Amino acid sequence: MSDIVLPDRLRDVAEPVRRIRTPARLDYVFMAGKATSRFLNAVAEKRLVGQRCPVCRKVYVPPRGVCPTDGVPTEEEIELPHVGTVTSFCVVNVQFYGQVMELPYVSALILLDGTDIPLMHLIQEVPADQVHMGMRVEAVWVPDEELGPTLESIKYFRPNGEPDADYETYKDNV
Amino acid sequence: MAEPELLVAPNVIEYPFSRTTGPMIGAFMTALREGFIVGCTAADGRVIVPPVEYDPDTAEALTEVVEVGDAGVVASWSWVREPLDGHPLDRPFAFALITLDGADVPMLHAVDTGGDVAAMATGMRVRARWADEREGSILDIACFEPEGAR
């Protein structure tokens, strides 16, 4: 940097620019589509629904209306329990822009019982360093009057006290 | 299954990136903040604006920052009929490649002709309209306008 030759007018400038802001912003409208709308409207009623593929029999949640493997509509709707197994997790220790959670917190992939794809949500009511794969967890919902068509209607998942799930039960989802 | 009520929601994703400039773009941004424009001298003697750290032909490190004019000639342009959010002007304008006086390579910026496409022409002379408050950003030049417009 020292070998750069500057014109006179730049030589004595106090605090030369060394950093610039280059923000990127996407402002758009999200259309949930039929399947995810059904899912979110059920969430507003404190229910979790998935959809089963008629070919491979896998149950997807949140449903997208089609099986990504078989390419067929997933029209059979399945009412799901509010309990599942942690298949993977991340302890967040780093502050970032737009963050609302207190540090540290745990974001996890949770395989609801009877489903074949995990859902991402928060794990609370347990120290971050005790969260582990196979941990059995249950959904904690917001008060009924605050329910809405959003996954934020589930405040978080917490350990439900059951023994850890056998690895075989979630090995396809890690 | 019954047709669900389709859900629609506004969504904004925003990344607050910032980046270091390096010595050349740093000099360029500093000059903009001070109200003038600099380029650099390439290995073959051409003056490139904005300045670059390495020669585009030989890849050797470039070190000589030189001042150029804040007026120049439109080398090419494209009319923007409906400006979008984030564009430098909120009325129709031209994005133009402008070869500044003393430079050999054109630089991209906006030209404001008051919304009049007929006032745009390749070869026309334009001059920078400086922003009132400058912070070391390409938008320290609010836009270019036809020379003699004000």
C-alpha cells in the first residue's frame, strides 16, 4: 500500500476511505402455494399436518404438494404428533444482524414422529451443551390467542423426558 | 381436498455487507468524498477510471493514482424508462459509459436529462452533479448532467 503514488490533493486527507457499505436487499412477496397454505392454516389451529407420497410412502412436513423423488402430487394429508427427535443441531454463539434470540441458542432439525423429513426449529428449556442427536422433544405453542399461520406459533421445542431415540429410527435424516 | 385459502406474505431479505476497498478503490472513494475523481495509470500509459490494482493486460501491480476531470464524453448509454428502487434517480434517466477528461477508459454512471430521452446522445458532454453530503461512495456523484445544464 505504501508504494501507491497519490496525487497531491489526496496526500494530506485525514481518514482516507478504507471500507464501504455494500448492502444487498431483496424485497418480494412470498406465495405459500396450496400445500404450504394448508399446513400453515392448520398451524393456526394448533395442528401439524404433513402429506404422504402415494409412491414412496414418505411423509413430508411442511408439505410442498409434490414428492421430490417421485414427482407425483402428495394428496394424502396426515395429522402429525407434536413430538419428534433431534437429528442434528447447531449451537449459535455468534451475534448477527437482525438476530432476535439471546445467545447461546440452539437451532435443530427435528424429525416429527411419523415423518420422513426434519423440520427446523429452536430447542429451549435445556442448556445448549446438553442438546444432542436422538433427544426426544415436544412442541411448546404460543398462547391460543396468539396462534397464526406461521411456524412462530410454535415458540420452540423442549425435551419431553422420553429416553433418546434409537439411531436406527432417524439414521436416514442426519 | 378442499381448496385452501392461499397465504401470501411480504418478505424482505437484507444483507448488511461492507467490504474493505483496497488502496486503489480506497483512493477513488476518498477522492469522491473530497469532491474530485481519480484514476490510475496503466502499464501502457492509459488512464483507467475507477483505478484498478492490477494492469488489465500485464497483471502487474499499478501504483500511480492520477486526478481526472469531473466532466467527459458519453461513449454509450442505455435509457431507463422506469427507474427501480435503488436506482440513482427516481425519474427516467440514462445509464451511460462516460469517458472523463484525462481518462482513456469510460466509467459507468447515470445521466439526468430531466427525463428527456431526446436530450441523450453518444458523444455529448456531461458533467458530474455532486451530492450535497458525501461519504466516500460512488453516489457522492449524484449523477451526470448535460454540460452547461446549470
